[in-house]
Amino acid sequence: TRRCDQGCPNCMTRLSPAPGRPELTTWEAQHLVLDELAEICPRGAVSFSGGEILQRPDHLDLIEHNAGNGLYSFVNTSGAGLDGAKIRALKAAAAGRLTMGFSLDSVDTGIQERCRAGGQAYLERLLRLCDDNDVPYFVLVTVSKLNLSTLRATLDWLAERQIPTIRSPFVPRGAAAGSRHLCFDREDMEKVISPALRATPLSYVSYVPFFAAPDATHLTLAGQKLSLGNL
């Protein structure tokens, strides 16, 4: 998918090198990816992300094809160039089965600017567009050492506005490949991240290794004691 064009300092795809082969054509994306997904999971959903999916000229064709397969569409976007007309076009292409995904990494302006473009006011404008056109949405918070100090405040701000939230770990790839120092560690998980997630009712918490609370990573299966961290 196309790269984000917002110039985010730590965006994982902002300065990624050109792909080793051309991007998938519309036909390839429709028939070699979307159709195969529909066969594997006929009642599933497809998340269109990137990069920036809205930078692909054929993004409406891909979403329409996915809807024709009976699958739901999630569109994760920076929101660049998004307006009411585009929201309505996306909703029509998805046959109404559409959820938009946006990002906010911190309520602190300085920290947010170090993570990506767009802060609270920018996000609120995007959410109003969705509300005005009856399109559901969620907000993604990418967690790293950079925004740990404001994670609880950011989740609280989103919860106060009843905004559904998903969290994701910072992954050092693409433009951020040299930023492994931003990855959080076990102590961060135990003392900061897990308590903040558990305190926020609209924040999705999954017990998988990179976001499991330390006391939730051990279990017994078929009489055997297992540690998720070692799987």
C-alpha cells in the first residue's frame, strides 16, 4: 500500500524504501488476496491499512470487491484528505459495512508531534465526519517508550468521550527500523501499560504475549504448565 504523506517523525512507513517489486495490481489484490480471504473466512472482515490505503487510486474498487464477497471493511487511515464526500463514498463501496480507524498516540502535543501528525483537534474533526455520516470508528494508540508517560491520560481522554480504543505495540520496522530503543519492556508492561489498559473500559485488552499482564502469561493446559512468553 502507499506510504502515509503526513510526514510523521516516527511513522513506520513514512520513509520506507521502495518495494522490491511493484505493488499488487487491482486484479491481484482482488483475486489473489481478497477472494482467498473470503474462502478462508467467509464471515470475516478485512482491514485496509498500510501505509495509506486511501493513496491507492483503486481503494474504492478494492473495498467494493470485498463487500461483494460479503466481508466487512475496516479502513485504517491517517485521515489526510478525508471529508464528508469521501466518507460517503467509502460507506457506499463497503455496502454500509464499514468501520474507520484513526490514530492518537498522546494528548501531550509535544509527544504527539514526535509520534505522528495530527492531535486531538484533528482527530475530533475526523470523528465528527464519521458521526455525521453514521459510520462507526475506533482509535488506535501505538504504545512505545515515547508515549508511556501520557498513556493513562490519553486513554482517559478517549474514554471520557466514549471513543472505542485499540492499542498496538510500537514495531521497529520500515522508517523506524533503527528505533528499537522505543520498544517497551516487561517492567513498562507491569507498572504502566497493563494498569492503564485495565482501567479503561473502552480499551480492548488481549492476553497475548506483547500485551499480556505479567500475571496472565502463565497457564495450565492438559496438565502442563506453560508460559506464553516462551511460546
